Amino acid sequence: MLQSAASLLGRPFAGIPADRRKGIGLIVLAAVMLLFPVFHNNDADIDSMANAMSYAMLALGLNIVVGFAGLLDLGYAAFFAIGAYFYGVFTSFQVMPLWHSYWAPLAAIGLVQKMNQGGPDLVHFTLSFWLALPLSALVAAFFGVLFGAPTLRLRGDYLAIVTLGFGEIVPIVARNVDSVTNGAAGLNGIQAPMIYGHSFGVSATPYYYVGIAMIALLIFISVRLRDSRIGRAWMAIREDEIAASAMGINLVRLKLLAFAIGAAFAGMTGVFFVAKLQTATPEMFGFPVSTMILVMVVFGGMGSVWGVVVGAFILQLLQSWFLQDLTQWVNAFGALIGVHWVQKVDLVQSIELIFGIILVVMMLFRRDGIIPAARKAPDLDFRAQHAEVKRGGFVGLDRIPRWEKRSGNALEVRGVEVRFGGLIALNKVDITVPAGGVVAVIGPNGSGKSTLFNVITGLVPASAGSIKFEGAELIGLAPHDILRKGVARTFQNIRLFPNLTVLENVLVGQHARLRSGPFSSVLRLPRTRVEEKRARDWVLDVIAMFGNRLTPRAAQTVTGLSYANRRRVEIARALASRPHILLLDEPTAGMNPAETLELAEQIKSLHELGLTILLIEHKLDVVTTLADTVIVLDHGDKIAEGKPEEVRRNEEVLTAYLGRAAKEAVMAEAQQAGAENVA
Amino acid sequence: MTVFDVYLQQVINGLNLGAMYALLALGFTLVYGILELINFSHFNVFMVGSFVALYTLEAFGLSGQTVILAGLPLVGVLLVTFAVTMTVTGTIGVGIERFLLRRLRAVKGPAAMITTIGVSYILFNIVLLTVGADTHNFANPLPTVTWAIGGASLRLRDVLIWIVSAVLMIALTYFVQYTKIGKAMRATAQDPEAARMMGVEVDRVIMTAFFLGSALAGAGGLIFGLYYNFTSFLIGFTAGLRAFTAAVLGGIGNVPGAMLGGLLIGLVETIGSQIIGASWADVIIFAILVLVLVFRPAGLLGRIAPNKS
């Protein structure tokens, strides 16, 4: 919002530098928000604002799950309910166990009270609002993990429906467990927050200020997470799960983290919401609420922190302010023209209809929302657009440290078998890649080359055999663990993260080498800052190896890149993890001869730096220039192995490539030529 | 009634609901099979169908429980009502596809699904704002003929619901298996690109799928009214979600699977309610949904969905 507002107002403030403008904008916004109740002392309007803040907080939480990590959650209100009932149950008179002396310590610190309503002594829970906020975040996060865990393996739309199911189960449970939740009637008499012995009472103003503080905190957390290693990993998962896991991202951990943090936001909001309302009923947390939050996120812009806040405010205030006024105007107009039904129209009733229309219109015409998350990169100048073909390998190699020298075999594939149903994609294949060597795998289409890469990197399971990398077994490891061990790869049909920039794409390659977790990312500890700076410098060095192909485009999203440049980004991303072995799946496919030669020389210079390389390649001249050893696969069998020139003359290889008839023709010709010579 | 009779009665009731869920589930499955799209608008196309049926019956002068027909007039009224309802909801379905979803077909990600949620909301609120939030009594022109089976009773209504559903499902199976466009539909479900290359008009196939699915939802709406004797703007969500569960249970994308899943979910609902109480029935159904998706995503009869990524 600030950026687009700044660009809108750009001219009057042109004298102020862009980064200062952002800071000033924030201060002005904060001042307006803080002073609003002072200048506009109308309790109903302040209350509407506080409600809008609740929804903005929910939208921020859902944005982490849907916008950042791309996990479509249609039952998000369940976590809102969990936080709300948590606070409600522990501050109302609904659950009152019998008093026992072991409650005394809790009573001493004010969390419970001893009560007598004419029977035996009872316990009345009086959980502090301020303590309930972090506790509810923890409780909701726990449920986030609990509900998230079974959905991890599901594809996007199935995930949506399972979360919808959970979202329905929670209110049903609330409706049916009368003893705890008071059923459909809902909890009443929920305690208002206290501060220094004063209750918040019925005025909306104190809630308004608590709301501002909470929303500021949640925006802060969202922005810090977005711009961290964690945020990058979420977005990588959103864009391409398989590539993300092959680049060292632990899918299970990061998805659960997104569910947990998103749920924590909703749990805290639940406490705030019911403390303000002082009642909680199951209807407050059903599917319509989940959908409303989703509408806010979609309207504001999925993944856009400021967008979803603005979206939530606009939609909520539309409902509570604008539609009421508009209804009065329309009714007055109806009285003027004397049409009965126009006098009776209640537009506030139609808010859900408007929500539905907003969803459809946004999806059809503006899928990025009112404030899109993606930043527009500056246009390239003429020089940057016209890269020249460079000869002689990578540039700037002096900035890249040499790989440490290893001896023996880097990779040993022994008797590996992969089956897809009845099809044997790899049949007891043995491959050895010596440390520091370059091995090429060739073979006709469907011979199992890519399957070999997939089984080495853990993307498909092996039914038999062993794959040892630097002595450690890889079979059974998850793809991200395999990358961590130093095996990085590219894909035959390029798998980049389309909506991330070149720089972000390559930074994802560093994920496994960085350590900052969610807490240090939010706090931006000195250690995290140093780590992030170092990662960026290294990634820029890697990008710079391709000359001016990628460096001028570092801030552009990869969708706009040429095919060859996307291949280069993918190689840079794999290199960014500083692997011990690089697996290249047809790196020169789709490149013209000049570009092919350029890349071949670059691969050679990587090899000279000491990197071990295993590549799949169709262009035999590339294979001959680069590889020490060539392995030929056909129908899942290894049919030949040897030096490039030996393999070229191998009969079986000829059959595999040219077919039996062609081979026989070649052989017959040779024989005939021999016979003629004898004659 | 003995315990056995109680359960027999619940099986009869469950088969009624199951027939309705099966009709609805077919709509989810036809669309999902081709587009891999969960069509949330289907929920409320069904609901709209029940109102179309209500007003069609009222146009015949039938409202409330007072008018009872028999013989040819009854058959005629029912045939016309089914035809009108199915045509109207089928057209709504085609409209949703033609004017909204088709534009999003090439868009990756959840955009199309979110659109169907939006459409569902729009239908829901249009009905709420025009006919109001009250439950509407549904005309029931069927004579009250009842046969006793032990302690349980089987009504003419039940038999009629079964016959109509069976006829519709057999017709659909025949259509999908043996007609030219049905074959085109199956080919498109396997691989839209290859089907297009072979001369299949994919747009027309998808529109047909939406028409058939939505028409069956309309039939389901009429059956809902005949079974429960009421309708309301609220009925779409719960019934829709149960039917979706049925489609998933049978194997989404699989036509016989949707029918089997529908019957099973209907039985689970009535028998489950009998055992642990009606207010918990949905928890069982959603638990089934979650368990099937997690442990057997292909469902009871489904093939494993090809991974298109």
C-alpha cells in the first residue's frame, strides 16, 4: 500500500528519497490511527474499527497460509474459534470444577477464584487477557499442526476440502459439547480485559488501542517472515513443491510451520474478539466466516501483507459504515419517487452477495488483488538487453572458491531398480562417478535417464539397490536431505519458481545452507543479518558467473526470461547450494549452437574448479567435449559404458539409437564392402 | 418396533438420502473428472433446483400437502417438473462454465475454485434476498401409500425416489459409455490436449458435463423437496458437502464410484444418527472425508489420479 500510495503521490514528494518516503508514510499512518478515537469520539465507529482490525488480523494469518505458502485453507475460522473458546471457557462461569486445595497456588496468582454459589466450593477461572493472548496462540498453533499434519501429502484442491471439513467439525463440536461451550446458546459473561485493576468495561476505545498494537505486531511478524529464509521457502513451496524439496526445503516442517503461525494469529484474534464481544457462539466461526476472511485476502492480494490489511478494512467498513448509509440514501430515494420496495431495501443484508461478486470479479479481472504482492522490476536498458555470447567459460571465477579435492568415488549406484506399476524404468543399474569427474548419461527417449536422476535425488523410490554418495546411503532419504548432503540438480523441463525474482530463485538454493528459523527471522538477530548478507553476496557472485546474462535481471521475475536464461537460473540455483556433485538434466536443450557452446565451456570451467558433474545430454559433441565417461541407457538397462569415442562405435548403442534395421543396414554395408575387397 | 425394524427403517431412509447424494455427487465427479476442479457452485445449484421445483409445482396449483394426485396426472406433473427443474439448473451450470470458468481454464492455481465459491455465494444470497430466509413448505402430490415390512414402513414416495434416481443414473451411465459425446467426455478426462488433437470439441464436452451435472443436481433438489417436504436457502451447503464426500469416497472422477459413495454416505448418515445422534452425523461424514483423502485418495473405485504437475 505504501509503495503504491507513494507512487501515486510521487510527484509532490519527489524531493524525499524513496526509502524515507516509506518511513514517513508509516509514521503518518500510525499517527492517524492513534488519533482517530480522539478526533472522532463516536463509540460505534470506534467499535467498527476494532472489528475491522480483528478481521485484518485474521486476514494476515490466512495470508501466511494461503498467500505465502500457497496452502488453500477453507476452514481457517476453526482456529479463530479455538482461541475464542479457549479464552471464553477460562474466564466465564461455564466450567466450574469442585474446589480443591491444589487450586490454591493458581488462586494466589489470580488465575482462578474460589466461589460459593450455595453448594460446595467451586473454581471460577479468571485467566488474564494478557496471558491468554500468547497461550491461545500456542493452543491454536498446536491445533494448526494437528489439522495440518494429515493434509501434508494432499494436492491443493484436496487440501481445501479437508480443511473445510475440519472447519465444519470445530463449530459442530462447540455446538454439541454443551457442558464446556454451552452449546448453540454460546458462552456468556466472558470477562473483559483488566489493566492495572481497571476493567476495559463497555467502551470500545481501549479495545481499539489493543487492536492497533496487535495488528502492528502481526504486520511486523508477517513482513519479517516474508523477507526471510522462511518466507522464501514458503513461496518456493507455493510455486513448485517438487523443485522446492529438491532445493533443500523440508516440505513437512515448513508447511506445518505455516499452519502453526497462521493458526496462532487466529487464536490471538479469537481472544481479542470475544473479550470485546463478551460472548462466543458457534455461528461466529462457521464456513461463512472462513470464506469472508478468504475474500479479504483475495481482494487485498494473496501474499501481500499490506494488501490483505487494506482489503479487510475496506470490506469490513463497507459493511458497517458505507452500506448502512447507502441503505438510508436508497430508502430516502424510494420515498421520493414513491416506490415501496425501494424504501424497504436493506443493502446491509446483501453484503454476502457483494462478497461473492467481489470474489468472482477479482478472480476474472485482477487475480493479484488491489495491492499485488509482486513488485515491478525496473525496465532494462539497451545494453543490459543485448547480452553477447561469451567464450572461455565462466567469468568472475576468481570470486568462487575452489571445491575441496576429494578422492575415490563420489557417487556409487549399485543394482538400482525402479518400477512404475508393471514397467521397469531402471533395471539393476550400476553407475560410478569418480570424485572430480564428469560422467554423461545418454540414451534414447524413455530409456530411464531422468528416472535415474529422480531416484538419486529421492523424488522417486527405488524398489531395490543402493545409492551411496561419499559413502552415505541416499535411498530412503527425503529430497531435501539429499541436497543437504551435497547433491544438487536441474530439471529437464525447467522447474523454477515462476513468480519469484531471479535473485530469490537462486537464494532458495542457499536454503539448506542457512540456519535462521522463524524466531531469529522475526527478531532479525545479528547472526541472521550476517548470514543473510553472506548468502546474498554469494548468490550475486554465482549469478555474475553468467556475465551480464542474469545480473541485470536479478530483480525480475523469472517468467519474463528467455528459455536459455531460465536454464541458466536453474543451474545458478543448483550451484548456490554449493553442491559436491551437480546433476544436469539436458542443460543445453533448446539452446542454439552458440549458446550451447558457451554453456559447455562454462560447465567445463566448473569442472576445472573441482566440481563433480553427472549430466544427461543428447548433443553428442557436448558429451564428447565434456565427459570422461559415457553411460548409455536403453529401456532401463545400462547397455554400454566407456570413453566417448568407444561408446560411439558400440553396436548395441547403434541399435538403440538407430533401430535394428538401420544397424543391420550399416553392418551389411560394412560386410559387403569387406567382401568386395576380398574379391 | 424392534431394534431390527428401526435399522431397517433407517436403511430405507438412508437409501433415499443416498439416491439424492448420488445424483449430486455425479455433478462433482463429472466436472472434476475433466477439469480437476472442485465446483463449489454445485452446492447452491442444487439449492436453486429445489426452489425451481417448488415453483413449478406451484404453477400446477400444487402447494402444501393438500392436493394429492394419482395416475396419469401425477406422472405428467412429475415428468414436467423434473424436466423443467433439470433444464433450468442445467442451464445455470452451463452459464457458470461459459461465462466465468471458461475464462479461467488456462489459469493455474486455485483461481477457478475460488470463483466457484464466489458463484455459490451469489446464488445463495440471491435466493436469500428474493425468497427470504423462511423455510418453504414443499408441495407433495404423492398419494400416501405405505407398505409395512415388519415394523418398518416403505412408502410410495421412497420407491418413486429410487426409481427416478435409478433411471437417471442408468441414463447417465449409458450416455457416458455409449454415445459419441460420452466417449469424447471420457477421452477429454484422460487427456484434454490429445482429445482436442483427435477432433474432440473440448469446449462442448465441458459444457455438456456442466449441463448434465447441474441437471442431476436439479433432480436432486426436487427429490430433497419430496423427501423432506420443505426447502430453504440453507440446504445447499450441508447436502453439497455430504455429496462431495460421497464423490470422494467412491473415487472422484469415477461415475459408478459417485453412485456407490452417495448410497454409502446416505446410509452412514441415517444409521450413524441412529447410533450416536443426529447432531454428530456430520462429524462422522467429515471424518470419513478426511480419512479417505489421507489414506486412500483414489477412493473405493477410483483410479489414482494422474499427476499432471
